[in-house]
Amino acid sequence: MKNKDNLDSKKEKKVNKIKEQLARLRAKLASENKHPSFPPKSKFKKTKDKPKQPKKEEIKVKAKEAKKKEAKIKIIKNRKAKEAKKKEAKIKIIKNRKAKEAKKKEKRKKKRQKELTKKN
């Protein structure tokens, strides 16, 4: 029974608080309707708002985004470096092929010249 009485009394207190707040707000509203709190011809002054500091969550998000951007930049740099190495390797291979082909041509010329000199 005591618990039930305590719950009822708590509920009544809450209801009474809300009723008191409602009465105060009604009274305030009625007084404002009779006498406006600001004159109708007043000019509003422009005030400079202070720059708001970002919240901790926003800072964390920005930090994560910055880290992601840095990681992407590193990946791109690495990719470019690998591509450059591949190009250099291809260039070396092509040079070696050309050099071998030139040697083969020279050997063929020498053989032909020897054959021509033997026939003559």
C-alpha cells in the first residue's frame, strides 16, 4: 500500500508542477499581449557572431578524412613510382633487344662479306 501511495503522490506532484508552469506561462502571455516587450519601431542592431568551435565529433571526423586523404595520396605516389619503374624496365628491355638485333645484323653482314670474298 505504501508503494502505491508513494507513486500516487509522485504523480500528483508532477501534475501540480506542470499546472503551475502552465499558469505562469498563461500569465506571461497575457501580460505580453497587453504590453509588448519591445517597441514596434525599434531597429535591430547587427551583431557579429563569434565563430563556433567545431565539436569533438566533427574534429574526429575531419581528422579521419584527413588521414584517408593522406593514405590515398601515398597510394597514388606508390602507384606512380611503380609505373615509372615498369616504364624504365621496358625501356631497358627494348634497348637490349635493339642492341641484340644490331649485333645479329652485323654478324649477318660479316658472314655475307666472308661468303662474297670466298666466292670471288
